Amino acid sequence: MIFLSCRGFFATYVSPTSLFPPLLLYFSILISISKTWADERVKIASRWASSVFPLGTQTVLRRRNDELPEVDRSRNATKRQREFAAGRSCAAALLNRWDVAEEVGVADDRSPVWPDGFVGSISHSDRWVWAAVAQSAERPSIGIDTESVVCPATHDMLLDDIVTAAERSIVESLDLSPEVAFTLAFSAKEAFYKCWYPITRSFFEFKQVAIESCSSDTLRIVCLESNPNFKISPAKLDVHFLATDSDVFTATWMEHKA
């Protein structure tokens, strides 16, 4: 195939291969911009994750495609097994900062069992793996969660099962898209649950806690009377968040009673 370029009475034949260098340059620039933006997102998320907790809590946030030597990447390992291994790898790296070599165990309900004297939380999504650890003398529990922003179909399917109309109006006041707002509400309740469960060992439904208020980077979540943990203090927790158009990160923790 050739392209014909007419100039006056002359016809010049231009080979399409002459277009390849500028096209390659164009695509290489796009790839470079995309990588730069992806790297910047990693920096933003990592800075947020490392600064959101009070002093004494250690945290590590990694992209799922980062090389983790402890993770089995063979075809025999299922996606769930790779996620599990990646989360435990991050947790082990944090415990090593206290010179603790003991591995994080697994309870019958699949929740993590931390070494004596430590509390923590692990989360992973399609793009991220995240762990946070603290000494139990510093705080009694931690809850973290990360989620990829849902698609419109998932938003429509799950919306009424996760949030009430009142909660929806609260999170949508943050000037987020409906999908990001829903994902934030879901993730915040997940972080709240993961913080509460090690203390109560009690399950509860999404609508047994409520988003009471919000600020630019925090949601306040409260236990409702229908929640089996309603009378356990503190009944409210502030869930800190970072929300982008593709990912949501949420974190909360308990403080020891004075």
C-alpha cells in the first residue's frame, strides 16, 4: 500500500514506513507521560498512607505489580493465594522493623493473627497491597481498606445494600462522582469493620453502621442500635480517606481509654 501526495503536476509516492518514526515517537511520549502520572499516583498514595496514622504505627503500601520475592507468581498459584502472600509479605516487612521474625498467623475465620504485643490490618485490591502495624500498647486496633473504584453497573447493583439515601447525600457532598462516592462509603465501612472485629469478634451488616458526617478527608462512622456492638465504646470512629478517580484508601484506629 502507498500514499499519493500530489504537488502541482508531479506525483510523489510516500511509503507508509516513513510515518513510523513520528508515530513511534508519539506513542513513546504517551507511554512516558502515562508512566510519569502512574509514578506520581504511587508517590501521592504512599505519602498519604505513611502520614495518616499517629506516630508509632508503621505502614507500607505497594503496587500489586511490584516485585515481591516471597510471592509465588507461578501459574499454579491462584489470584487469591497471590493476594494473600503479598499482604503477608508487607506485614512481615513491617514486623521486621521491630526485629520480629514471627509470621502473621491465620484464624479459623481467615482473619490475621498478629504476634503477641502487636495489632494490624491488611488490605489489597486489583492494583495495591497495603499493611499497617502498631504495638498493642500504642493502640488497641487498626483498620485499613483499599478498593478500586467500581463501574457504573456495580454501583447500581449494590448501592441500596450498602448505603442509605442520607449517607449517599453526605458522601456526594464531597464533589465526587457517584461511583467514587459509593466506593468510598463501602471502603470506609470495611475499614471500620476491620478495626472493630478484632475487639468484638462479632460480624455486622453494612447498614448497622452509618456515615454520620464528613470533611474533606474524613468520614465519621457510628454504630446504630441494630448493631450488636452498639453499647461498646467508642461507638464512633473517624475514618480517614484518600479518593482518586481510580482508587480509594481508608484508615481508622482506636485509642486506649484515658
